[in-house]
Amino acid sequence: MPELSKLPPIPAPPPVAPTRCSSKLQLTEVVRVGATSVRLSGLAPLASAGSRVQLSSGDRHLGSARVRSDGTFSTRLANGADPTPTGRTVYQAKLGTKRSQGVRLARTLASLGHGVGGPDAVRLHLHLAGKPEQRLELRRQTGCGNGWSKIRKLRSDRTGDIALRLSRPAPGKGPAIYRLRVSGTKGPVSLPIVVRERVSG
């Protein structure tokens, strides 16, 4: 797999921020961090900025995260990871009467983490379980509703790993939302990949 720092960033999308008209509550990332911690990230309605999303697994309350002004939220929860190697624990976000869909820690096409890919980009590392060197499509949400635009074809490496660099939208124009899916099939599909806008100044 090529080094993430050498991958050319995929250009930022046009000035459309899907979260500005969304009323959904959804988890966009469930990643194990170390042996016992898990990082949960997601999207909430913009009107809920400043509120706290409650995070749970079954009847077990794990913690909470504050909704940012752009509708995103994220937190690392100590002792929140599935204690079994199967990753079958299901996580859910709650905000008032809203409930997100449950998300399992173990997924066929899953994020392994993300980081800074330069001042204006985000680097992402994903893994596709099963057959290696699969063809995939990266799609970007084009606005409100379920519109998605295919923007790039790529392939996982011989271990199933996938590396991406995505440019951040300009200030006031984000976040941008992507999905990665296996080409020519109805699945598997990644959770939404959220790229927050650049910080002005």
C-alpha cells in the first residue's frame, strides 16, 4: 500500500453541506483504540449543536459527546470496546427521542482510523475483510436526500487495506460526506466518511 503522505488528495466537493438540512442522528465511526477503548463519531441535526449525544451499548451507558456547530460529534470512551475478539457489540447514539441505527464494532468494510494528511486534508485507513485486491468506488453525497456521485475508483491491496487522502472543504462549506463500496455489488458499504471543513486562519 502506498504511503499516505504520498497519495494525492482527492479534491474537496462543491459548496454543499448535506448536514445543514439533515434531521438524522447517525454513527459514522466505531473504531477500537487500544485494548479497551473505542472511538465513536457521528452526525446530529444542526439544531442540536451544543447538546450532548448519549452513547450506549445495549442497556450499558458508555458516555456522551457534545454536538459541534457543524453537526458532528466524536469522543473516545475508555472501557467501551467489545471485550470479545468477535466485535459483535452493537453501539447506538441517542439524542432526545432520536435513536441512531446500531453499529457493530466488527464490519466487513471498516475504518481503522484517520489523521491529518497535511493542513488541508484528512488521511484515512480502511480495511476490507475477505478477498484481497477488490475494486471499490468512492462516492460523495451531493446534497440533501440520498444523492451520491461516483468520484473515484480504487482497489484494496493484497492485505485488504485501503488508503485515502481527502481534501477538506473550505470554511463554511462543510462537512463533506463520502461512502466507500465494493464495485458492481450491493455491498458491503462503509459507514459515512465525514470530512470536516478547514479552519479559517
